[in-house]
Amino acid sequence: MLLMDIEVLPVVPTSVDTPEIIPDIGQAMREKLTDVVDKDFEQIVEAQAELAKGLWIKEYVKDKEGNIISDELGNPKVKVYQQKPDKDAGQYLLNQVIGKPKENMVVAGKVNFILDI
């Protein structure tokens, strides 16, 4: 678990009226995750790109005990299949490079605005 390595957490006041402070766990977790991602950044981006393009997967056929099964010539039996490209992985990479496209919102019906001046 990520929080086990965190010794000191940043703190934020609970409100302006009370001096009591609580740990900002979300910020501490983001900092820890940033460190983990920073360490393997290139490999993570490469894996994301491979997902976006689709993968060829090779698996060894195993018996119930987990031993690899061999064919009559003594070669390990394998299954090879292709995983389709992951649309979400591709969209994420494009959004990171060129920015997320703007989305239009249509509001239908009556809208009330209350202004406190």
C-alpha cells in the first residue's frame, strides 16, 4: 500500500473557524504516486503505446499443477493470440500530446441564476 512509506503528511485546516488540522492524505498519495511513475516513466509510456496499437500475446499451456505442457517433440505448447488495440489507451495518449478536445454542452429548459450582490 502506498501510504505505508509516508511518514509526514501535509496538513490543511478543516475550516477557518477551527484551528484543528487534518492530514491531506490525497496530496500525500499523489506525491508518492508521482515518485513511482517518475521512476518508470519511459516504460509506462511505451506500454501505453503498445496497448494503443494492440498486442500479440504468447502463453505457455500449463497443466493443473502449473507445469508447462510439451508436445510430442518436447517443445513447450504455446497459445498465441492478438489483443485488439485499446481505444482508451490511444485516446489518452492523444489527449496528453495535443490536448483534450473541447466538449460543447447544450442546456435545454429553464435555467435560473441567483446572484448575491
